[in-house]
Amino acid sequence: MPKISGMRGFGFLTSSIGASSVGVTCAAALALPLALPAAAVPVRPAPATDRATNSVGLGAAPALAGSTRSLPLVPLTHERVHGVAPEQGLYRQGVRHFSLVGVIWDNPGTQLHGQVQVRTRSVATGKWSGWQDVETHNADHGADPGTAESTSGRVRGATAPLWVGESDGVEVRVRADTEVTTGDGRTTPTSAPLPSGLRLELVDPGAERPPAGSPADASRTGGGMDEAELSVSAVNADLAPLGAAEIQALDKKGTERELLTLRADQVSGAQQAKPYIGPRPRIVTRRGWGADEKLRERGFVYTKTVKAAFVHHTASGNKYTCSQAPSVIRGIYRYHVKSMGWRDIGYNFVVDKCGNIYEGRAGGVTKAVMGAHTLGFNSDSMGIAVIGTFNSAKPPAASVTAIAKLTAWKLGLFGANPKGKTYLKSGGGNLYPKGKNVRLNVISGHRDGYATDCPGKKLYSKLGSARSTAARYQGR
């Protein structure tokens, strides 16, 4: 029981709709298409919503920027499947800048059986990208069935987010599948409709936070940190000063001493005699990557312990630089909370292509924070997401090493062997029924707990190496 504290070449039809370049909610600009294909239906969409937060007015103190614009997709054909158009899309240029996109829909229990593609116009070059596929199978991430987070009434169905870089134009096309592949490899016709309430989410992750302690940082809130920021920083106060942008690395001897201090009442005699724990790695805090703490729900939710680590990829693409990683994380955080309706970012930790480790869901990096990463197995586990898509691309060696360093330390805090096995009770999913005790690797891939491609074939193949390296870091 958790504890609560404080499609290239498919011949899609598309609709061109003009828009103002002014950064406002452009209901008027969503009016009518300038030019519709002959087969398209001239539907007047509902107004866009702009879920911006911390917007700055005249004379206001500097604030964390960022916004989410939600644009309803329009039918692109007269055809209907169970009352729903099987082809929907949107074209927009001259919009407020955004860097991450995704598609959401009303019912989180409904799957999108089809293809989603987007192309975007770069602010830097003014050129349009080619069509990019968006990962549609994203329901395998999320809070466990029946939990307060999953039953809040705010959760929506969604694709994975896609990082596209700073852009001011977008075109999206969604097409329902006409056939499905069965478990034995055969294909059969299908008439599954697209989910209702399809919307395109344009996420602006906002600018970097002013350096801690700078005049701009202090003027933003009058004291450097507000109550929400203070609470997030305070749960890491044993490791770093309040307001720290990072938790510094610690050598093995220092980490062993710290273990006996942090978990003195829970460390066994054997652990005291021979602590198996890796050196604490450097971790960029939420303040370090610029989390807007007003977005998430207040308070923290904990599980009992950390018996396993599930490794994920974000499926957000590999076209980012390491200097952009904080922006990517801010975008994913905003997408998880404002677009998908979660209480916070789903992952407990995030790793970038350069091997930097970032604090994920709030609650304290040494604590057993309940995440929303592996549907059915969020209890007594943690989720680590590597930024990128690794179905065919190889994960950077630095990222795999970071997984090993992080798991050697965090699993060591709870006495877990990275090369070992453990049992977790399923909360319900498509592989294991609710209540079943499942034997898993202590370091598992997402696909070990749910039938999914995550963390991608190439990253999954590196988990054996991560287990061995993590165990060696622990001194095993």
C-alpha cells in the first residue's frame, strides 16, 4: 500500500489551417481551413486550449516559462468507422514555439490502433522536417491499476512524446489500421476506430532556470525557493544543501558510511560487516534540470522498498544534444502531468546520452518513491529511463555505464544484488494477472513486466552488461 507524504507513403489527406504567430490562445485561428482536399470534410474544430502555467505579466518577477497547447484534430475524410473518422490530422504554422509533441485522447483504456506521424518546421532554419513516426503503444507506462493516480479522473490516453527541437510549425496525420497481426503472425482485417477526442499537444519546455543564488533566481520568488521547491529539495537534505542543482558524487568508503547513517535501523549485521553498495553517482536534482514544482501534485507517494529496477527508453527520439537534455526532461515532465494527467513525471530517474543522471519523480533520491513507469510493477521498484529510442539504434556506452552506477548505488541502499533475482507481486497487466508473484531479474527491462518493445531491442541487449558492472561496483 503506498504511503502519501505532505507513416510515410500512405497517401494521407491533410488540412491546411492558417494561424496567427502571436503567442495567444488562437481560437479564431482554428476556424476554417484555407484549403481542403476534395475528400476532406470542412469541420470547424473546437477551440484550442492553452495550458500555460507561470505566465509572466507586465511588471511580474521572472518566472519559469513553459506551456502546453492542445489542438483538436479534424477529420480528413467523409468515411466513418463506428462514427469516427479513420483519418484525422492538422496543419499549423506560425505558432508559439514548441519543442516536443504528442497526441492524446479521452479514454486511457482505449488503444490507438494505427499510425501517427508528424513533421515540424525548425525555428533555426525555417525548413520542414521529414515525416517522423510517433510511438503509439504507450499504455504500458503508467500508474498501477486501482491506485489513486490511475483513478484520478484526469488520466488520458497518449502516444509517447517526441522531441523535435524548437519549432514554429507542425503537421500531424493519424490513420487507423485496416488490419492487425495476430499472435501467430497472420494478418486479419480490422475496423477498430480511432480513439475519441484526439488532440495534438505542443509542449514548450521553457527556458533554463537562472543559476541558483543569482539575483534573477532570488527575484523570481523573493527568496530563491517557494514552498513547493523547498519541499522537494528538503527530502534530499542529507545529501546536498537546500536548493542544490546537483548531488555530488561520493567515493565508495564515503557511501558505505552514508549507508549506515541513512538506514541505520534497517541495515543487517551482514551489511554492516560488508556493505555491498556502489559509490554514489553525481545526480542532477529537479532544481538542476529546471522542474516547475507548481505543475505536479503536492506531497510524495512512497512504496515499501526497492527490490528491482526497470529500465526504459523514453521513445522520444535521439535528435537531442546533452546540453538539451534538461529541456527534454522538462518537456516529458510537462507532457506526463499536463497532457497525460499524471501526478508527476513517471520515471524515478532519467539518463541522457552522455551518462548524466537526473532525479525524476519527486520524493527523495534515497527513498522508495512510487513511480508510474511499469504498469503493474510500480510497487517496490524504481524506473530508470534513458532518453532516446533504441529499437534499432545502439544506446551510448555512457548511458549503459550510468545505469550500472545508479543501480549499484540505489539498489545497494536496499540490499539488492544487481545480478540476482527477486519476486514482485503484479498489480495487473497484459503479461501477469493481478496478485501473481513474478520472479524477475533485479535489473529488468520494461518488457519483462509488460508485453512491450520498451526499452528497445538494442538497450535491452545491454542489460546483462549493466548487471555485471553494477555488481562489480558494489564489490560483489
